[in-house]
Amino acid sequence: MSINDLGKIRYGEFYIKAWLSIAYVSVKKLIHFFLALIRFMPYCIYMIKIIETIMERDGLSLEDATNQVEAFKAEMFLDVTQGGDIWAWEELFTSEFQLEPDFFEDLAIDSALNI
């Protein structure tokens, strides 16, 4: 084996190590993407149902309906994180949005998944 052959082996090992590190980073990013997607899916399922109902019933735009629900959710989340009872908000939700308690349960589930 000559010196040139040693250089080729080391050169090849460098590419293998570089490829493995790139593959590792790519797999890691892919896993992070799917974890973020899984965390976002409940928002799509629960929140869109509430927002669509408010839009159809009240004739609001998507932005206005989303802002109303997000503002309520943020206020509720702040209270709950400070020790408040999430189920105490059910009556406020039903009176503010005139929706059935089932919709509030969807919102509560969404809030619990985002903690």
C-alpha cells in the first residue's frame, strides 16, 4: 500500500463520516417536523370547527373569528396557568359565543395539548 492509497482511504472515510452526520441532522430535522405537525394537528381539528361555526352563524371574516377565539383562549390560558379552573370558563364560553359546551371541551382539549 502506498501513501496515495492511504490518502484515498482517509479521504473516503471523511466523506462517509460527513454523509452520516448530514443524514443524522436530516433525520433529526424530519423528526422535529413531524413532532411539530402532530402538535399542530389538534389546532386544525378543534379550532377550525369553532371558527367555522362562528363565521357561518355571525357572518364574520376568518380573521375576525380567529381573533375572537384566540383572545378568549389566551385569557383562559393565562387564568388557568395562574391556578384557575378551566371548567369555570365553560359558562363564559357558552355565553360569549352562544355555542354548546361540546365546543368548549374542544377548546379545553386544544389548550391542554398546547401546555
